[in-house]
Amino acid sequence: MTELNTTQWIMMALAAMILGLSKCGFPGLGILAIPLVATVVPAKLSTGFILPMLIAGDIISVVYYRRHAEWKHLIRVFPWTVAGVLAGWFSMGRMNDAQISHLIGAIVLIMLALNIVRQRYSDLDSRIPHSLGFAAVIGLLAGFTTMVANAAGPIMTIYLLTMSLPPTAFLGTSAWFFLLVNLFKVPFSAQLGLITLASLKINAILFPCIALGAWGGVRFARLIPRRVFEALVQIMAAIGALKLFF
């Protein structure tokens, strides 16, 4: 990995704060960091580069919300998620950087569209069946998208909302899910050469930004109008995703 210039450091610091915010108060915001990082480092490498940052945010989130997880919902979906991660790992080993760039952009746009549909039809979550088949589909999709693009957030949001969890249980269950899945992904990302000593050094430098974002998520999540915030995030993430096609 080449040395980062000042502009790139600023973009990476912003992405790190965004990830911290997403883990501790603003679920879904993390999707904005994905195309942001992919504009600084090669798209394929960015998936492994961002993983330790996600894990750092996950640990902070688990420490804060650790007592609120609903494990029965995790047990149903996790084995299928493992299968999805393996499928994503197999696919990434056979794709070049340009293909990964386009795939990340497409996944981000699809996840944004899925989130907009969920918001537009507010009763959709209550009409989705809570069957094992539903958990299997969610798990496979979440595992694949998190391996190739770190973009499983909207999928898991839909899954957890259908379980009608209170806010703290939602955040606690989500925190444990992503910590376990992201830790599981580490050896596969390392095998693909996506996590290196150089990237880990930059991750370590950016950790205070992740912690600052997490603190802000806990402190200020309730102060910003949710609809305005979500609309801005979706617009910026869509612009970033479209940029990956060019």
C-alpha cells in the first residue's frame, strides 16, 4: 500500500468516524464509509482494509450493549451467514479489482434500494414470515455481501426489525452478530492478501477516530431528526457507489 496524502488521510479519518457512529447509535450509516474507503485504496483491497476498523467498532458496541443481545435470533441465522461468507471468499479469489469495484458499487446501490423500500412500506417488516427459510436467505445474503463489500447492514436491519426487538435489543443483537462474523472473516481476508501489516498500521492510527465516532453515536443519536439524517446518508452513499463504476 502506498503512502496516503493529506486528502486521503482526511477521507480515511472521516470513514473511521462514520464506522464508529454506525456501530453505536446510527445503524446503516456504515454503508457510506464503504465507497469512501474504496476511493482511497483499490476496491478489492478496501474490503480487507476496512475489516479491522469494523471489528474495533464492533468491540466498542458490544462493550456498551453486551447485555441486550437476543441470542436465539443469532443462532438461527449464523450458520447460513458462515456459508455466505465462504461463498463470498470463493468469489473474491476469482475476481479482479475492477470487477470487485463494480460489485461493491452494485451491492451498495441494491442495499440502499432495499432500505428505501423498507422505509416506504413501513408494514413490510411485519408481513415477512419468520420461518427458517427466511433466516437461511437472510444469512446467505448477509454473509456474501459482508465478505465482498462489508455491506450486510441493511439486510440484518430487515431481519432484526421483523423480530420486533426493542432498540437496545436491536443494537445488542446486531453488535454481537457483526463482531462474530467480522472476526470469522479475518483469516479469509488475510488469505486473499487483503489484510497486511501496512494496512494494520493505518488501522491503528485511525482507531481514535473510530472511538470518537462511537462516542458521538452514543451521545447524539437522538438529537438529529432520523428522516433527514437517513436521507442525507442515502444520497451520499449512492454518489459514492456510482463513483465506483467510473
